[in-house]
Amino acid sequence: MNIKNTIFRLVLMLVLLSPGLFSDADSADSPISVTKLSPRAIVLTFPDDPMQNNIIAIKSEKGIVVVDTHSSPSTAVEIRKKIIEEFQEENFAYVIDTHSHGDHTCGNQVFSDAVIIAHEACIPEMLEYAKRQPQMANRLKSILKQMKAGLEKMDKTSEEAQALERRITYYELAAKETESGFVLTLPEVTFKDRMSLNLGDLHLDLYYFGLCHSKSDILVYCPEEGLLLTGDLFSTGHELYVDSERILHFDRWEKNLEMFVDQDKKINFIISGHKEFLEREELSRHLDFIRKKKEEFKGKSSAFFAAKKIYQEEGLEAAAKGLKEMSTQPQKYYLLYPELDQYVYYMMLDGKLDEAAVFFETLAELFPDKSMAYDSLGEVYKRKGNIKLALKNFKKSLELDPENRNAKMQIDQLEKKK
């Protein structure tokens, strides 16, 4: 997934920063698929949902537990109806939010009769997202405009065009639902490290995973059912995102995974927050990844942290110079391109174009083989009105990555302005 594609970057920000922005385009009219794991545990999905969310419901002596509530009140209403139909029961005891993101918590208000549980970091994250909702809604409209412009240039019969058309419908409904009907519904009970729920015939163990996909990621384990719920932490074939802050949580990541890989815990199903179920081997793969990364970064300092400190204390030129010097000391510092690029990208969005241009020039020099380094540099020059330099860098980005759709689109638009 090309996270530096301009459209996707803004969509990603909406995923991370905005409650209430996620609605399945056809969910109210679509059938809900139910996968029965056992007589008391089911997984619910909307076949037409572009996000392919997995919602888990578990029936216990003390009532029904729902893990995650989908992306909007309207989809959550349909989920609640289906759970009642499947279990022939309306006693909802608990809702558990695996993390704070809107596509997992924006249906909370539909289950206000249940006790909502999450990690303690979930509440401040949700409140922070809510503050940014108007800004993100405006960006969503801009994204839709770009998407529609891109769709006009596609073969309407192609799979790519049809997928984009579904995305457009999805985000159009999302934008509409942000304007009315959404109520931010926060967890009522939170925990710091671990929490256990006694449900009579079942138990649920909740573990804080550490800063990873979000600040509030948890694992949910039901020993009687052999059921492990991982939220958005893991997906098949993808690695965990690593940056300087997350490296500080490696020990916790390792400890949590060791419980389910190295110890003899019953696991029949591993359910991720989206798409297909996971195989147990995936946990082993991620554990091996963490152990290798721990060794790779052992004894080294973050160039990102150091450069930020220099920037704050000594200014732009000193920070750029410092980054270059640290890049020549690989035994002492590690440089991770994504976190550096993201930091400067937000700087650019805040209107600090001259400073962002200097930093992006530095990153392009330090990472000459990174297509997205030139993509970012092209974007900042476009915003500064320097079409010549913008084109030069978008073309360099496309040369390094012929599949960079953003570079293609930007070049086409800029060529018309020449």
C-alpha cells in the first residue's frame, strides 16, 4: 500500500483522526454475513463493506459481549438487529473497543445499554479526533473531488474504476453522516495493563498491546472458546509499522505475543479487525519480526528524535545539517524514512512551506532511491507555485516507481498548467 499517495495520505488521516467518518455505502440495504464459530460466538460482516470490518459477538450467561461496533450508527443498528436474531436475546452486557479508531467505535451509541470497555488511552484519542472532525470533513470533500476527477479518466468497465466508484459512494455517505445523527459515545470503563471479565460460563482477558496501530490497541482472549481478537494490530503478509515511538514498546509487544506463541494457550480462531481470519503462524512471524527489530535497533538512538530536538532548539538549518551528519553514523543512529516524511508532511499541511521544502530536499538527498521522497518534494513545490521543480520531482518519483498513481495524476495536471 503506497501510503504516500496524496489521496491515500488524506484518507489515512481521516481513518486515524475522525470519528463518524466511516459508513458502508450499501450497508443499510446489504445482508449481513454471519460466521458461526460456535453456538455462542459469531463474526458479523457486511459483504459490500470496502473496509471489510469483522464484528464479534459472544453470548454468555451474563449477557452478550460485542467487540467493536463498526463505522457508523446506521451500520451498528443493522448489526445489533442481526445479533438479536442470531442469539434470540437482547441483553447486551458489554461492548469492547479494540482501539479508538472510528471504524471500530462509531457505532458505540447504538449499544449505550451495555458497559463500554477500552484501554485508558482510548478516551483521549477519541476526544482528540472529535476536535478535528470539521477539518477532516472538509478534507474528505476535497478527497472526493480528486477521486471523481480520477474516475473520469478511467475505463469505467475496469475493476480499478469499479473499486474507486465504490469508494466514492462510501465516502459520500460518510460525509453525509458526519453532519447529523452521530453522537460521540466514549468507553465507561477503562484499564491500563490488563483486565479480566467473568461472564459466568466464559471469561475474557484483555491485554494492552502497547503503542502500535494506535495508542489504545488491546488483545481480547476467550480461553473457553479458544478465541483471540487482535483488532487492527496484524494482517496477513504485512509487517508491523515501526517508528521511534513504537520502538520504545518493543518489550511489551514481544511479551504479549509470547503468551500466544510460546505458551500452551488454546487458540481455535484468530480474528483481526478486517478481512480474513489469521493463522497462528502469523503471530509467530510477527514475533520473529519484533525480535529481529529489537536486535537491529539495540544500542542506537533515534535520528528523528534528535533532529526534532535540534529543530526546536536551534532551528531549521541546524536540524537539516544534523540529519545529514547522523546519516553517516549508522552504528549510533537509525533513520526511518516514513516517520521523517510524515513529520515534514504535517509541517507542510500547517503552511510552513519553506521549512518543509528544506526538509524534503534533505530527505531526498538522504533517501535517493525512495520514490515518495520525490513525490513529497514535488507536492511542496506545487504548493509553493514552482511548477518547474514540482514537475521535475514528480517525474523522478514516477521513474523510481512506475506504479505511483499520484505522481502520474500530478504530472498530468501540472503539464496542463504549463
